[in-house]
Amino acid sequence: MTPRHLAGARIRAQGLAGPVGATPVEVARSFVAHQGQDAPGVMASLALRSAGGLEEVLAAVDRGEVVRGYPMRGTVFAVAADTVAWLTDLCAAGPLRAAIARRGALGIEERDVDRAAEVLAELAAPHSERGRGRGVLRRDLLAAWEEAGIATGQGRGYHLLVELIMLGHAVYGPWREQETAVVLADAWLPPGTDLEGAFGGDRTAAAAELALRYLTSHGPASVQDLAWWSKLPLRTLRPAIEQVRGRLESGYAGRDGRLHATADRARGGDGEQLWWRPGLLEEYAAAEKESMRELLLPGFDELVLGYRDRLYLMDPERHRALVPGNNGVFQRAALRRGEVVGTWTRTGRPGRRSVALTPLRPISERQHARFEALFAAFPYTAP
């Protein structure tokens, strides 16, 4: 049995059940970051949680309100433009050191990085005016680097781009040809939004803002979840939690995921303290049925990837089906009653697409019809 009530509360907190009124940038800002290595997938994740659907998400990206970068873990995330600089300053030091350490194995020297930054600035400057520029496609940037004598094969080009983004030279900006084009960070991002400008360099204050946003959007979740997700040490997060604990509620989950005020009352739980936004439990109690309805998610969605333990949604057997070979490539999840009941993809030609469900639990004809209706409304970026 999965702790479905914990899943239901998280579905509610993440904006996947009930009326949606937030704009895409409000969703991006409230979540801190959405894992975004699959660019079309993260656009769908934002659209599922915000008003206006996919069209408004792509418009927000083109306006420069939402960007993609590498603020944490060396992984690409979709982030509000006014958040990405200070979040990268706060969280990316470790991944950046690791990236620099890999230069030797890739045959990259410091002068290559400097020259790549110069070519990027020359190429992208005319296309990086915030909300107007259309950026530079990655293939065009890599071609310019090759022309300048910078080898990009065997992953060197991708490594250089990731490193330059983590260093604050660039971000992924407007939507072009099924990807987010590269723009210069100084031109595209709002001024004064780095760690110094947003928090006066106060890392604890920035970590407190990170904790508040994460626990508000992902909670019920633990400080350990936040540490795993952000890769910030507990010594940084514990004083940050103290700054915001008055703006959160907390408790403990029982075996079925129901939340209780004390660990003693949460029978069968693991005794770990969880935090969530005020009023969430009352909202979930009033809309439990709605929170348990069918859901179709993209492959890399925060409901699945936003916590250190994904088994609140499924058992180990279903997890192996969701992540075959445990290789970091996630299938799209179909959920019902707060648990993964299958994976899905789409089949057919453009204009005649249909959902292809692979059941991991029995799915009735009526439930399949509801999944078909969700598929028909799913926010795809391609035909």
C-alpha cells in the first residue's frame, strides 16, 4: 500500500488538482525550480499548474520571465528569471567545481573557456535584449566555437555551455525550434537579482527563501528532502528553517500518508518531521476526491522527482518500470488515487495522436477513457 494521502496532499500543494489561477512565472517562482532537461516536458509541467496553458508558458519564456539554467546539482532546471542568479550563487558552487575538475579529461583548458565566453558574447549580444531577442540556437553556437578553433566534439561543447551558464555568462531564454535559445545573462535577467543584489550576500537569508518556497510548493516534505533536492548541507538549511518556521505548518505522516501533529499518533510512519504550507490539510480534506483523480505527467515532473524517496507514489517494481535500468531516464507517469498505475506515451501521426498506456496496475475501461480525455488536453509543444 502506498501512502496515498501524502501523495494527495502533495498533488494539491503542487497545483495539480483544483482550479489553477497562477501565471507561469508565479508557478516557476513558487517552486524555486522545475527539473528541465526535457525542454518540452518542463513546459508541460508548468502549463499543467498554471492558467493560460502552454501558449502562456511559452509566452512567459519569450518575455524573459522564465528561463532554464544550471542552479543546482549540475542539472538543468526551469526557474523564474528573477530567481536563477541568486539560486545559482547559492547552490552551484559544488557542481561548478566538479565541472572545472573535468576539464582535463575533456582536453579543455582555461583559455578555451575564456575564448568560448568571448565568442558567445559576440554572437549572442545582438539577440539578447530581454523580451525581444530570440537568442542563439545551440547548434549555431557550437558552429561558431568550432570556427573560432574551439573543439566541441565528444561532449566538449555541451560541457563549455553548461560551465558558462553556471558561471553566470548565459541562460537558456526564448523558445525556438523546440528548444530554449541561448542568451546573455546580463542582458536577459532582471538587474540586481544575484545573491548580493537580492539578499545583500546573506546566504542564510537566501537559503530561508529557498526553504520557504520549496516546502510551500512541495510540502509535506522534510528538511532531508530539501537537502537532497538542493544539495545544500543541513548545517546551512537548519538555521534557514528557523527563519521561516512560523510561516509553515508541520507534522508527521502515518502508514497511509495521513498527517498528524505528533510522531506518536502517526502509526506506521517513519517519524520524520514534515513541513507544508498553512491550510493545505484543510484544502486536501475538502477536495480529497479531486486530488485522487487520474493524472498524466511528463517524464521529468516535480511530483516524481522533487523528493528523495519516490516510493510514496509506487512500489519498487513500478519504480523499475518508470525508470528502466535506473538510468535516470524517466518514463511518463499515469496516476490514479495518488499512485502510479502505468506509464504512457503517444502514438500515431500528427493530427491523429492517441495515448498508449502501459498498465502497471489494472485500469478499467472507464479509467482508460478518462486518461484519453487527459491526453487530448495535454499541453504538447509539438504536433
